[in-house]
Amino acid sequence: MKFLEKLFGKKEPEVLTVSMGEIPAYLNGREQTARSALMLETAEPQKKIRDAVRQLQQVMTIIAKAEQDRQIHPKLKSIAKNSLPQFVKAMNASLAKSLPDEIEEFYPAATECLKSCLNNTRGPGRYLQAVFPEEMKAVRSGIDAIGHEINTITASLARYRSEKTSINAALALHTALLDIRTDT
């Protein structure tokens, strides 16, 4: 890097000159660019979350109809018999909640779905691991997929919100400057 700086010289930062009247349009363009980037970055994670929810719904259908291993301990069989319907009902309720298309609404709905699914696996689902190991492995896999994609969306939303905050601050400053101009 220093070699290139010696060869070509340090690059001066680009200066942007905008008239007072052009500032709102410029900031609006920045906001639209940031919004477009957010939509582009979150489209695939949203799709993957919806796919993971569908997969988990299918797993719940399989678990609800699954037969227990006859060789498991009678105590585990009894626990599974009681907790399986609770687990399936709770998971189906968590997975049935709609996931809106708009990212600002989708994100909290998806995180709530994730939290509910995690609580269900820790609650009524915790004993089902010994009785239905493969099915519960598929449940954990689906939950992990949702969590991973939520992390991706979190980073994108943070970038967008930071840019939006900067734009709003610049707009407020612009408005204050216009107010000062009209007062004098």
C-alpha cells in the first residue's frame, strides 16, 4: 500500500459539492440507495427463513405421526407420550404465525418465531430427544437455519438503520439551516 502511495501519491478524498436546494433530493437518493441495498441483502435470507419454517412444519407432521421405539425405558415412553402433543401443538402455533413481506415487520416476526421454537425445544421438547433422535435433529437443524439467516438480516438492518440515522440527522441540520436563513 505504501509503495502505491509513493508511486501515485496519496489519493485525496473526493469532495462533494451540493447546493442547499439540492440537499433534500440528494439525501432522498441516498435513502433510496440504502433501502435498495437492504432489500437486495435480505431477500435471500427471508426466503431461506420461510423455507426453514416450511421444513419445520413438515417435521412436526412427521413427529406427530411417529411411533416410539419399543425398547426405550418405560419412564421415557410415558414422558414422551405426555410431552409430544404439547410440543407439536406449541411448535405448530409458533410456526403458523405469518411472516410479513416488509423487512421491518418480517424481522421481529421471524425473531419471535425463533424464540418460540427455541423455548418449545427446551420446554416440552427436551425429553423427546431420547425418543425421537432423528426428528429432533431435523428440528434443531431447522431452528439453526432460521437463526443463521436472522443474523444475516441483523447485520443488514444495522447498516441500513445507521445510514438512515445519518440521513435524518443531515436532513434535520438542513432544516435548521433553512430556519436560520429565514429568521435573519
